[in-house]
Amino acid sequence: MTVFKKKTYYLPGDLIGVIEEFTPSSNVYQENYNIRSKQLGKININYETRAVTIIPKLRVTEVPKVGDEVIGIVDQSQSGLVMVRIKEINGNPVKSEFVGMILLREQQTDRNQRRIIIKLGDYVRAKVVSSLNNVIHLSIKGDHYGVLHTVCSYCGGQVQLSGRRIFCTQCKMLDERKIADDFGKFKNT
Ligand SMILES: [Zn+2]
């Protein structure tokens, strides 16, 4: 029996192994005694069941579409216009640098609500609401959207929640943000 050296990424049609080695699972196919990849992706082997799967890799040409959930870093923030460099689309990391736009006055749901604040360097989760003329408009309306991770804008220290505000553990400054419901649980990878 030939044992093939496994690589991490496979192209469509690439030989993954032979049928004695693995049980074909998602995104792979059998051709005679060989198992090949159906698409570009990363290999996953379950060593108990011998099931082999290809986890599709998001194509770099993937463009954020209306309804997609994105995570990104605030690149620019001035005069109520926030630019977000998109790092993830629907949970998949993207290499290409898409920039989405948040118009803060459009995020206000009622007039008595406190001011919507997002600052430079914040990690935000947002929804794509329009991509007309290739301009990606993002919305942070709703509890699940808004800032996921930030640091103190005065000293760069670690912050923690204090009610609906954030509190710097170093310089003790209180600051405001439009935070997401899972603020602070986000791990920057
Ligand atoms: Zn601070």
C-alpha cells in the first residue's frame, strides 16, 4: 500500500489518497481506487472513522454581498463616516481588502438613543445592507452588531464593560461605544 504524503491544500482533481486509507466524505470523490478533491480546500482527516473531507477555501475574489455578516477593523472615522477594512465574511477570513462604510447617523434607531460611537482600531461586526456602485454599506443596527473588541483610546490599555460603557483597567477612563452583545468574547486571530 502506498502512503501518500499529505499536503494542507488541495486543488480540484488532486489525489488525496487511496480507498484503503480513507472513506470519502464531503467534497471528495472516488475514481477507481483513488480519492480526489472536488474543490480547492484544506484537508481534514478523522483518524477514527478514516473519513476524509475537503473544507472549501473561500476564494479571494469573494465579494461581500447584501445580507452577509462581516467583521473588520475601523480604518478611518471622521464626520460620522466610519471605514471598515473587512477581515471576515460570514466567519471566513478574507485576504482581499474590501472596505465597507458605516454612516453613523443612519445607525440611529430613535432620536433619544445615545450617540453611536465607533473609534479607530475597533473590531466591529456589521451587516452588508447595500453594495450599489461597488460601495459596501454596512449596518450595525441590532444587539449583535457593533464593537467586538477595542482598547482604551486614551492610553491603549485593556478595557472591560461597565454597564453599557467601557472602562479602562489602566487609566480608569470611561468611554462610550456601540458595543455588540458578545463584546469582549471576540478573540483576534
Ligand atoms: Zn486607559
